[in-house]
Amino acid sequence: MMAPVYEHVAQQMEPYILFAKVNTETEQALAAAAQIRGIPTLIIYRDGKEAARTAGAMDQHTLVQWIQQNT
């Protein structure tokens, strides 16, 4: 389960990076607009545009590395 990893990394990296979670079951229109097909899907936006996307669970080290490479 990725939620604890995501929350821990969010605590480490905020306020430098804003983290948000979307419940795709209750926010189906938003999930469709973002073209979320798998859970978890992580998307990095820069200047209002998608800069990077990945799907699948990651450990803490891999998540931090992916964020740093794409921001």
C-alpha cells in the first residue's frame, strides 16, 4: 500500500512541493480529465502542465528520486 509512503514523502517535501490526493471513485470526472487509468497514478504538474507521470507503487527512496528527477 502506497498511502503511508506518499504521506511520509509529502511531509518531507512540503512546502517546496504541493502534494494532493484524489479519490478517483468519488471524483470520476477529474480522474477521467487527468486520464488516470491505474491506481496509484502519480502526476507532476509544472506551470499548470503535466511534466511527468508514472503508475504503480513505489518505495520511499524511489518516490523521492522520481520526484527529484522530474521537478
